[in-house]
Amino acid sequence: MESANIYKELTYKDVGPAITVLFQTDATKEVRIVFKQSQHMKEHQTPYPITVAMVEGELDFGVDGGILNLVKGDLLSLDGGVPHDLLAKSDCIVRLTLSKSDSVQRVKDVANS
């Protein structure tokens, strides 16, 4: 059994989103991404499907030439290989579920570029 609290030890970085692994299971990695308003993750794609859950705030999720406005409580699943970008419209907390085969370092590299 694994457990975590998504609100504990929150860190808002001045440059780029803050990324923290909350825990791993046999199949997934549960990751918290904390954005300050106006922080951006440039267009990228994942090798595996992901799930995004908006915990707090508002985020524009660019995908397929459009923008999905995500707010607290919204969930989104995305297949691997689909280009997407993220722009924080307010301070926000995002829960990202990655495949166990995916790399958290890949996510950190996108956030810091």
C-alpha cells in the first residue's frame, strides 16, 4: 500500500513548475506538478498514455490545435504520442499519472526547458 497527501510540502518555484513524485505502484507513477500563474510547459509528447487531474486552479491544456480549459475537479486522459502543452492561468496543482515505464526525469526536463 502507498499513500501521500497532495497538499503537503507544496513548493512553488519561481522558474518552471515544481515536480514531485508522490508514490509509485506496480503500474503507475503518481506525480504532483505545482504551477505558479503564467508558468508554461512547452509542447511535448509522452511515449505512454497519461491521466491529468486538476486538484486546484485553472490550466489551459493545448492539444489537437485547440485549448481545453481545465479547472479544479477536471480529469483528462491522453494517449501516448499526442503533442500537448500546458499554461497555468492561476496558481495550480495537477496530479499526473504516468505509466511505470515512463520517466519522471522526462517530465522534469520538459518543465525546465
